[in-house]
Amino acid sequence: MRKLRTIEMRRITVEEFKASDKLPLAVVLDDVRSLYNVGSVFRTSDAFRVALVCLCGITATPPHPEIHKTALGGEDSVDWRYFDTATEAVRWLQAEGFHVLAIEQVEGSTLLQDFRAEEGRHYAVVFGNEVKGVHQDTVDACDGCLEIPQFGTKHSMNVSVTAGIVLWEMCRQMRL
């Protein structure tokens, strides 16, 4: 096997990304503290052509060198919007026709492997603070919750790792 050179990957430009069809998926970051996590979520959102990232509460917004360090330009390609709270973002997304799912460990959650995206439906996924997760009032405002099963001694993962897993699964099911 030979690694592909960058030119062979047929990457699109930021302008082509902006003009392209997007996955009918939005990401909500609820008080995410680490700018590196924010940047990583932008980069993953670019990879899967996510339509929108909602940055909420204390979550930093571009432009910022620490976001750029991990986003590598994803903050320029993916549309984003700031909200004072994630609950405000959830309500706005629902009014825009999105079915909003918190990624959280809750009673009655749907395990990620059991989730089935409905064709033609727009989804939003909410990722929480590195310590406290998704705020309870935001969970309450969501249409449901997805949970990634875990089998070790820890019952949490880094928010950017969680986003990568969830966004891949959503993309796999909702492909353009």
C-alpha cells in the first residue's frame, strides 16, 4: 500500500465546501471549555460536511489561535453561530425543524448502535462540558438522548472523541 499524496485526495476548497450540499446535521457545544476541543469538533464537522456548529455559553468562538491549532481551517469552512445557552440553541434548532438529541448518559437513553436516522429528517446533536456534561435544562429541552456504551472503569470520554464517534455514525446513516 502507498499513502496518498495530498493532491490525490481531491480535497475541496473552502469556497466549494460553502457551496456544497451539507449533511442535515448541526452540532451544539454546551459550555465546552477547551479551545482545542472546540477546534477538533470544527475539524471533524468539516470532514463530515456538517451544516452548522452552535457554540454556547463559555464555549469560545473563532477566530482564536488555539481553536485554529486543532481545527486547521475547519472553523473557516463550517458555518457557526453563537448562543448564550445551549437551551436557547436547542429551541432555535427545533423551530428550524431539527430533531435534537443530547449525547449524555440518562435514564431511557438510546444506545448509539440502536439509533436509526430517519430519511429526510434534520438532526442536531448536543455535546456537553468536559466535567459536567450537557446541562440538565438542555437535556430536558432535547427530543431525546443518545449514549455511547462504555465498558471500562471510566464513564466518560473526551468531548472531541465523543463528537468524532457520534458524527461518524450520523454521517454513515445520513450520507448525502
